[in-house]
Amino acid sequence: MKVKNILKNYADLLWLLAGITAGSIVGLIFGKQVESIKPIGDIFLNLLFTAVIPLVFFAVSSAIANIDRTKKLGKLLTIMVLVFLSTILISAVVTLIATRLFPIHQALGNNPLPTETEKIQSFGEQMTQLLTVGEFFEIGSRKNMLAMIIFSVLVGFSTLYSGKEGEGFKNFLVSGNEVMKKLIILIMKLGPIGLGAYFAYQVGVFGPQLFGTYAKALGLYYGVGAFYFIVFFTLYAFIAGGFKAIKIFWKNNIVPSLTSIGTCSSIATIPANLEGTIRIGVPAYIANVTIPLGSTLHKDGSSISSIIKIAVVFAIFGKDLVHVDTIILALGITVLVSIVEGGIPNGGYIGELLMISAYQLPPEALPPAMIIGTLVDPMATLLNATGDNVAAMLIARFTEGKNWMEINKIDSTS
């Protein structure tokens, strides 16, 4: 792939990194004087907070409203969902174990950021507040993100089952989704300036020790990501078809891997994935459903980054990711993030807002999570995109039986 095309595909990432770097330098030079530019970062965050609620509503509800009910793919879809959820949760659990073995909080010393005062509630009250709201207008608050997602899902299914009578509303949802995606893209043009200002504020006020936190988080992510990519993808291939499947998987995963890194896009990797899975021997009817849906619903790399982001934010805010309820909530958030973010530009930020809402953290928790998400994007894309290929092999194994490779007469030399 030409260098020019690679630079074009990574343009947004490079601009964000440039803004973060410039902000870091300003913070190091001017110290606490940079507090005066914090409102620039606040403006960017407020724009993002304002746009995210309608974006989630239109994206989720329109996707469900457009499901084709005529397809008789019940067994395939059931197995596909189970495989997707299993690998997402496995990657999340592996990352949680890694954060225990290599804790991030040690890098911050005794200078955690102040958190909002938390009101102690029973488990039932917390679940009620997390899943629902008492008034319709409250569903428009970023603090009720999960309630908004549930509401959007219900609206999507209601539209789906309304048939022709709901056709006009479905068109409205689809149109609204396109408009809101463009709005997010416009707002993210301010990302280098907004994140740069916020990073300058953090470095200037809380000191260069933040670099230790980010460096440790990045090292942990890329270490876990590489381990998961090599070890667990190999394990999944073995489960799908034994040692023969391992050899064929890695042989046909080279082009998809290079494509995902070069384009930094799971969507752009779909053609390479489809060709790769067909060469592996996955039946066409499985590959043609699993690969496109997997590009938006199956995100092992995002699962790992979600846990890392939570660990980083908890470190900055002086919290511990050790309690059972906290860990269960982290796994739930990770599953939602891995599913929701796929079809939304900059969808990872949606997951970060969900994290802030679920753990009742202040807005200052967003920039660190966004920065981590930006820096790990290449590895995350690699895991997200190529994970669909090994998932397709697992789905073929559980759909077609253990002899699926022989049945489809793969050509291991192709």
C-alpha cells in the first residue's frame, strides 16, 4: 500500500496526535498558567456531549428498524451472537487479569483528580437509575446513556414490527442517522484543538507524571493485544478445525492484517476478510453474513481498550477496579461498547461516555479515555477486523459440524 494512501487513512489520527503533542509541550512549558485555556477543551466536550445523545438514538434505532425479517437465518444468527459475545468477554477478562498483574495506578502517586460526590444507593436503586429514567426529558442527559440505548432499541423494534405503517418513521430514523454521523464528523474536526487544550491543562496542573500513566497503559494494551492476537486467535482456529485450521488461518490472514493496519478501518477490511475466509473454506452463506455484521458488532480490540480505559480513568481518579460489582459493570460496558461503536464514526467516544455515566464520573474523565483510544487505534483495528475471520471459522464449526473444512473441500494451497 502506498505511503500516500496510508497517510490519508491515518490523517485524523495524526492530527489528533499532533494536537495532543502540542498541548503536552505547552503544559510542560507554562505549567499551571495553562488553566486559562481549559475552556477551549470544555467547549469541545460540551459539543460532543450535546451531539452524542441524538446520534445514539438514530444509529441504534435505525439499525434495528432495517433488519430484514424475511431471512431464515435463526440458527446462524444465534451461533454468531454467542461466538461474538464469547470472544469479546474472553478478551475483556484477559485484559482484567493483565491489569491486576501490571497495575496502572502505581504510576500516579498520590495526586488523583477530584471526583464528584457519590450518593450511596442500594443495588436495586443503582440498576433502576442505570437502566431507566423517571421522565422523558431525562433520557436526553449524557448521565443516562444506557437508558437511552435501551429506549433506542425498543423504538427500533417497534418500527420494525410496524410494517408499512411505520415506513415513514423508519425513513426518518435512517435520515437522522446520516445527519448525526455528519455532525459528529464536523465536531471531531475540532478534536486536535479541544484535546490539545485539555491535555495541556492536565500536564500543566497535574504534572509530567501523567505521561507515565499513559505510557504504561499503552504498553499494557499493545502487550495484551499482541498476546491475544497470536495466542488466542491460534487457539480459536484450533478449536474450529485443529492444527490444519491454524496453518490455513494464518496463511490467509496476512492480507487482511496488512489491510486493517494500512486503512485503520474494519469496514475497509471487509473485502480482504471475505476473500480470506472463502479461501480458508468458510461457507459463503456464513462468510457473507458474519464478516459484514462482524465489522460493526464484533470488536475484540475495542473490548481490550475499553478495560484499559476504565483502568486508566480509575487510576487518575483514585479508584480501584477490584470490587465484583465494579468488574461486572465493566464487562457489561465492554460488551455494549464493542457492539455500539461499530457503525458510528468515532463510536469509541460513545462507549467512553457510557463509562462516565455508569460510574458517575465527572466530564474530566473523558479526555484521558479519548487519548488512550486514539493511541491504540492501529492495534485495535487489527484485532477488530481480523478477529472476524477466526470468528467465522468458529461459526462454521458449530453450524456445519467438526468436518466443515472437509465438507467444503478447501484448497490449502490457494
